[in-house]
Amino acid sequence: MSNELQKFSDPGLPEHIHRKADTDPAAAKKAERQVAILFALSAIGTIVLIGSYIFVKPNKFVFLPIMGDTNVQQALLGVGLAMSTFFIGMAAVHWGKTLMDDREVVAERHEFRSPESDRADFVATVKEQGAMAGLGRRTLIKRSMGVALGLVGLSPLVLLRDIGPLPKKQLETTSWKAGTRLVTDPGDRPIKPADLEVGAVAQVLPELIPGTERTLENVGKDAVLLIRLRPEDFNLNAERLSWTHDGIIAFSKICSHMGCAVALYEQQTKHLLCPCHQSTFDVTRAAKVIFGPAARPLPQLALTLDADGYLVAKQPFTEPVGPSFWERSS
């Protein structure tokens, strides 16, 4: 028995089997119609997506087996998007398997970098094979594909509507105005200086105009911290000192780094801390940043008293509250 490896003969390529659509014009026409139907189903899916986004109310629910109470708009958006993309893929696959040119080509192995002549031949081959796809002579597929791809391209444009409208000046302003009373949060009770002892901290919001409701968006911008120190503890310039009242100073509660709530106060050090990324602000120096990633002090709200002795805002914030944004000028 020999230990030498025995060579085996080259089996060659199996005989090419022609598809039915290659030899039967009726089968080719049927496949063309099937591809067009798949593109049409994709177009219907896109219409379902856009129609549900525009005409179905976002708060409408329906009970579905297994899924339970389901938001109708979200369900239709999912079904429509799935149909539009799935059937485009199915149409492309079916088109390629049944109608596109089916010639087999053998390419021998060669070095990775092709000669320039081969590269030029490749470009010419791509153009030639593109023509062999039959798009030019199969008008039904061309038109149905155009409708499907055109409609599915509208989907992201419609859904991008949710990122608008543009904020304009909303990020630069709050509900604080000159004469707006400070009220406790929670409780909505007006505050007098005597309500705060030295070292005390209170979260406040602007008093609501009768007949209006407080929104979550406004709370996210309007929240203010009141802190009472001894007047001699402040290290402020004349303007900032005039914004305080009898040792009471007010700062935006929204961190200037990432918009978290600055909720921790160290009474002994007189520091405000943001629990998210540990930015630390010195209350005695107009909330100057002394540690952490915050780039700016917390905006200070100027205080005064109204005729009834309650604390009110002397003026709106002189700068936007919260983190940076593109249009911010400070």
C-alpha cells in the first residue's frame, strides 16, 4: 500500500441549467409581473407609513392578541416601514434570480493589483452588465421600481418632521419676568425673606398667571434654587450683590454642563454640586465653577420684594440657562 497522495481529476464545472424565464417568454413575462407586484407592495407600505403618520392620532390605542393594548400609529408606522423595505428587497432578489443575465464567468486567480488594461476592461464590463440587467427594455419593472424607491425615499423626510419646528428663541428665554413672584415647589406658596433661615435652601418656580398650567418643559428651564447666607459671606461685585436680598441669592437649578438638576448643597463649604458629573459651584462667588466639567457659572436671578413683602424677580435671567447649544452667544 503506497503512502503517496493520489491526485484526483478535475471535476470541472457542472452543466449550466437554464432558467425557465431564459427559454420561455411567457415565464419571463410572469416573472416581470411578479417583480412589479413586489415593488407595488413596497409602495403601498410607504403610503401606509406616511398616511398613518399624518392621519392617525398618536393617542389612539387598540387591543391586539398577544401584544395587548397597542398604539395604532406606532403599529402602522412599523408595518408600513417593514413592508416598504422588505418588498423592495424581495423584488430585487426575485429580479436578479429570474430575469437578470445568467451567464457564468470563470476568472482565474491573479495578483491582487490588476493591470491597467484589466481595470479599464472592468469598468467597461460593469457598464455592459448594467445594460444586461434589462432595465431599459423592461419598462414595467422600471416604472414600478421608480415608484417604490421614490416613495420609500419620502419616509425619512416625513419622520424627520418630529425634530422640528426649530426652537427659535425658546432655548434663550424662561418664564421669569420682572415682578414674577417666587413660589415654592411643590406647594406654589409665595415666599417672604423671613421664611428662609441662614443656611436654608428652597426650590422655587415662577408664579403662574391665572388660567395657565405649568408644563414639564417650563419646569425644566424655570427651576431656581434659593439659598440664604449671611450678607458678609458673599464675595460678589456690586452688580451681583444688588441681585441678592438680605443674604438670599437665587441661581438656576439647571447645570450649565449637561442640564442635570443641581440638587446638592454643602452648607459648610457653601458649594452647590451636580450629582451627574460632579460639577461644583461656589455660591459665595456667584456660582463660579470650582470643579468639574461645567464651563460656566449657574445663571443668577436678580431678586427684590413686591409691595406685599414677597420675593419677586427683579428681571429675567440675563443669559440662557442650561447647557450649551449652537445658537448660544455666551
